[in-house]
Amino acid sequence: MLKRNLSSMAMSLVEVIIGILLLVNPIGFTSGIIIAFGIVLMVMGISLIMEAVFDMIGSIIGHR
């Protein structure tokens, strides 16, 4: 019960903070979200590329 109340309070606090940020600077807030999402996608893409390269190198080395 207490854990659920704390979770609800934390979510409400986050919503209030986001609301204030949107009121103060909506364009900056939106740009920040888009930039953060782009960074996450880039990191995921780079990790997938590196994994594919290491798998390719491993298969080349394994065939010798």
C-alpha cells in the first residue's frame, strides 16, 4: 500500500515537473526529448553494427 502511494506521488511529481518545463520552454523541452531519443537510437545502432562486425570477424577467424 505504501509502495503504491509512493509510486503515485513520484509519478505526480514527475508530471508536475514536466508540466512546468512545458510551460516555461516548450520548444526547448520538445527539442531535448527529440535529441535524447536520437542519441538512444544512435547508440543502439552503433551497438548493433559493432555486434555484427564482431560476429563477422569471429566467423572469419573461426574458419582458419
